[in-house]
Amino acid sequence: MDIDAMSNKKYEIYTTEENNSWTGGVVRRVTARKTAITKSQQGFASEVEATAWAETELKALLKVLAERNERKKLNK
């Protein structure tokens, strides 16, 4: 089960900088106009670290969701 996190339309990563500290996170598209932060973490020293963390968390999240969907499909 190969999951391509970057081509997912429902989830995406973001990074922001505040006071020389970077925040990385995963955002879920709820509707066409509304988004919700699924997971975020503050205190990264650089944008690269924040982006790497967010990409890792997105891949892990998508893997868990895919496994859950497979279990639900088998139980029907």
C-alpha cells in the first residue's frame, strides 16, 4: 500500500514563522471553503525541520486512515 501524501486533495501541510520559531502542521479540507488543523507542532528552528515533521506526520496519518478504511471495507 503505497501512499502518495503530496497528491492528496483532502490533507496538506503548512509552515508558518512567528518570533524566529517555525510551526509545522497538517490541515484537512472540510469543505471547499473551510479547513481544519488536524495536527501541528511549534518550536522548530528552521522551515526545513517544520516541513520535514509535517510531511512525516501527514504520511503517518494517511497510512492510519487507509488501514482503517480497509478494515471497514472488510467488515461490510
